[in-house]
Amino acid sequence: MSVFVLVPGAGGSAWYWHRVVSELRARGHEVVSVDLPGADESSGLPEYTDTVVAAIDGHDDVVLVAQSMGGFTAPMVCARVPVGLLVLVNAMVPLPGETPGQWWGNTGSEAARLAAAEAGGYGAEFDLDTYFLHDVPAEVAAAGAEHERPEADIAFNQPCDIKRWPDVTTRVLAGAEDRFFPLEFQRRVAHDRLGIEAETVPGGHLAALSHPAPLVDRLVDRLP
């Protein structure tokens, strides 16, 4: 069985993956859910990378899964340690040397978000309920409140320290109901930056919380 190493997005809480962890373990896979120091003003992308590399140490047949801002850490990890498969889930796809702060404007993410809001008939002003929790079960959202962390500013100004995209098979999974990174936006970014077609999965931006079983179905259906 593969070893799944799960990298969270902004804030860095391993709790984000807890429903996916249960699903993967029930299917016989080993899982490491990484907790990142997202709120630490002295820790940024290099420290996130060190943390994930340490979590991978000693494991073979690694499937590295990264969500949202975790897409900046994942290729830096792949440049340092062997990874069998990289899966980006509703993730930022960086160019070499690009910072997370630059990514928003470079990709046109805000324009895409606003256009999707107008087309979908929901509010354009960002709030957690509308953009992150709209499809998350109420009891799961309530349990997650104690795990919420801010993302320190330091990481937004640090580059994705790779010379090119790593030579690792990469898949992009995009939530059909993602309001933060709308589906068509993710498809465009994956095509333009990686030359691959994004695969659609159920759920919004926090699909691991709202639709863990279908997400795991897709994670395991094309293992190396």
C-alpha cells in the first residue's frame, strides 16, 4: 500500500485532513497528516518544506497530497526527496520563483472568483461561510473552529524555490463547487502552468471536510 503524506493549506492545521485520514486508513493505507507552523511569523515556505521532508523520511511509495496554499510547499518537497505521485487538491500551482503573494495577480484568481460569484448568485464579498464552509456539514465546521489558525505574512513573500516543476507525476483535483478557486479557473491554471487537465471532484474548497469519501476514491484510483 502507498503512504499518503497530506499537506494542509493556509494556517497549516493537520486536522483539516482528519476525515480523509480515516477513509484512507480504512482502505489499508498508511497516512501521515502534516502539521505546519502556519501561524509562526518566523517560519515560512523553507520551514514548511523541512517539516514535510521530515515527515516523509523513511517512507517509500509516497503519495504527496497538497491542498490550497500547500501547493507552494509540495514542489519544493519533491525537489528534495523521492515522491511517487503528487496530487494537488484545490491548490495554488506556482511557477518557479513565484511567491504566494504574486500568485493571486499573476493567475487572475480574484477576477475569476468575482465572476463565479456573479454567475452563481452568491455574495462577492469574502466570508468563511460563503466561500469555505457552504458545503461542510455543520457539525464538522463547528468542530473545526478550535483548529483555525491565521497564516503568518512571512510565507506570502517567499518564492517557490524550484528551478522547474519536479519530474514527478502530477495530478490536479478541482472541486466542482469550489467558490474560492472556481473550477474553470483551476482548469485554466493547470493547463497553462502544468500542461495537464484538472480532474473534477465533488465539493467546494474544503472538499476533504465536505466530501472525504469521493475525494479518497479519486486519490486511490490511479496509484503508481
